[in-house]
Amino acid sequence: MSYMSHGAGSWQDPAPIPARHRRRRRTVHRLAHNEPVNDQLSALQGFHALRTDEGRALLDEVRGTAPADELAVATRLRRTHPAGLVSAALGQARLRQRAEAKFGAEDAQAMFFTPNGVEQSTRASVAAYRAERMRALGVTSVADLCCGIGGDALALARAGIRVLAVDRDPLTAAVARANAEVLGLGDLIEVREADVTEVGTAGYDAVFVDPARRGGRGRIFDPEAYSPPLSWAVATALAAPRAALKIAPGIPHEAVPAEAEAEWISDGGDVKEAVLWFGTGAPGGVRATLLPGPRTLQGWGLPDPAVRTPGRYLYEPDGAVIRAHLVAEVAEELDGGLLDETIAYITADELRPTPYATAYEITDRMPFNVKKLKALLRERGVGNLTVKKRGSAVEPEELRRKVKPQGPNAATVFMTRVAGAPTMLIGHPA
């Protein structure tokens, strides 16, 4: 890069610079461009310091520190420990607290994390399910490409599978290696710092690829903008005996390769991810898996359900079922139909248990009218109001503010469409 592009007035001839200062000025520019490298080096050094005896003792001491107490704790500890080490320990303590939701308290408080690692790593329950499916397919060794902090590698190793875990970021690879060691899985997990596109996988039963789907501006929605791109991951998968590619659950169905089996996974009702499976013997297959369980619904290739008159019960399919386009399979099971051809609510006359949808008994139906809804809720003494919407522009909190629910009773209102008409359905869990 030309120096003339850096400053104001760069189109003018610069004033003469004494010879003894020219080299010094040039060095300043070089250091400025190396700041990200220096930051990475500093972070890596800080991480290694946490693994010393002093670092481990500090981690034990700051465990569970509340955010409001961090300043006081840091001030006290810096009297006897290096300031950088204290900051690293407190930062790691915060990350461990955040990671408990994904990994559980016992593992999270033993593991190491990076901010991106906490955000992007696979939830332990999902990773364990996928590892078990790998094991059931006869997989004994996996090349885990883009391993991150090692969440999937740990689950695979716990399923008895040998893992090569690869990541090109030095700090991330070091964290993954440390996590394998502290959880006693170092004998089954080899961590390699490398570019995944340059790693041979021929000696492994399967490959698992988790491309980066976040950039400097947030989530990446174009699969070809993943790092590495989805096309590279698919080519790598097709060259392996078996493979699994973790992708965003919002991927369009038309972007799923014909050779892949597509699976959408939810945990506790929240859709977590989609996986493209290769070598399972079900190319073109679609499935939705619900955790805990697991409970898996296979696609049968049914046509869209018919629209019918609202019945006594409304069924709200699990998000994984909706993402997998398997609402028709659930409607068939319930002998139900749709309230509207564009809305994923199923209506039926009978109450039938299903793990793939939540049932509600509908007591009232009315055209969208806030005043009438407010009067009905007041008459029923509803103070605990759950608002759900699908196909409505009104936000739930906005509706709650307008109706001002008060009273000891509970109800659920669905803002939706029935045969194209804006409608409110009132009921309660069946």
C-alpha cells in the first residue's frame, strides 16, 4: 500500500524529511498494520499463561465472580498478580459462565473458551446426538474440519470415535487441544493447526465440516460466503465414505445437494442447526429431529395439507418440523388440515398426542379486533396472556400493551390468518 494513501493532503508534495527520521516514520506505519497480529499473539500468550500453576489458581479464585464485583476483584488481585493475567482470568470466567448453557456447569467450568467459540460452538446435546448417529453408522474415525474450540470433537471422542480436529487459528486450535486434555480425551483427539483445505482426509471413515457462518458484519446467509464455502465442503463430503456438514437452519431447500440427506435439529423447541449427511443411504431424504429424545420424523413426500375449517384443536409444529417442510407429515398423523395455505398451524377435531407439535384447545375465534379481544379477556379474568403470531404484522408486545391483561386466569391468543382473513384464536394448552 502506498503511504500517500494514508493522510490528508497526500496529493501535495510532502515537506522534506531529515534522513535520520525517515526510517523511523516508515517503521510506525508497519507496526500499525501489524496490530491484529500483535493482538492475536497477546491473546495466545494470555491463554498459555492461564494454563500455568498461577493461572489455574487464579481461575479457581475468580470462578463465579459476578459482573458487578469484577472491578473490586481485579483491583485486589492485581496487587499480587500481573494485571494481564488477572484480566485474562476474569475474561475466561465470564466465558465459562456463558458456556454453561451449552456445555453444562461441570464441563464449562473445566474448559477454555474464546468469545467466538462460545457463540458459535455446537450445543453439547446436539453434538452428542450427532456423534451417536456417526457411531451407529459404523464410523470409528472422523476428520473434524473447522473444529473451533472442540465441542463436536469432544462429543465424537466420548462416543469412542478417534478425531483429527483442524482449525487454522492458532488460539482456537490451542483452546481445542486444551479442552481435549482437561476432559481426559487427549488420547482420542489430535488437534492440528492448519488450513482445512490443505488437510488430507483419506485415512478417516468420515469428515465433519462446520464452516464459519459469521463475518465482521454478523451472520452470513449466502452458503458460498461461508468459510470455507459450502461448495468446497460438499466436494469434500462426496469424496469421503461418510460425511456431515453443519449449516444454518435457514438454508433454502433448493440449495441442498441431491446426494445429501438433510436433517433439521431442535433442542427444547428451539431450532439449532441443519446437517447435510452423506453416505447414509438416504440421498434426497429429509428429517426433523427433536431433542431431548431424540425423536426423528422422516419425510414421506406428502403433498401440502388441505385448508379446512378450524376445529377444536390447534397444533403448533416444532420449528425443526417447519424448517424441514414436514408439516404435511404431522397433519396426516393428526388427521388435520391447515388454517391457511401459507401458515404452519394445523387444525383438527381430535386431541392426539404427538411429540412433533404442541396442542392447544381453542375456545374462541374472532376477526382481528383489539377492542373485542380486550373485552373478552377482561370478562374471562385473563392476566397471564401468551401471544403467538404467524402471518400477522402485529407484534405480541404491542398487543399486550393494548389489551392490558389483568386477572388470575391464563390464556393463549394466536394472531394468524384463517383462509386468508386476519383472525384471532383464543385457547389454552391442551
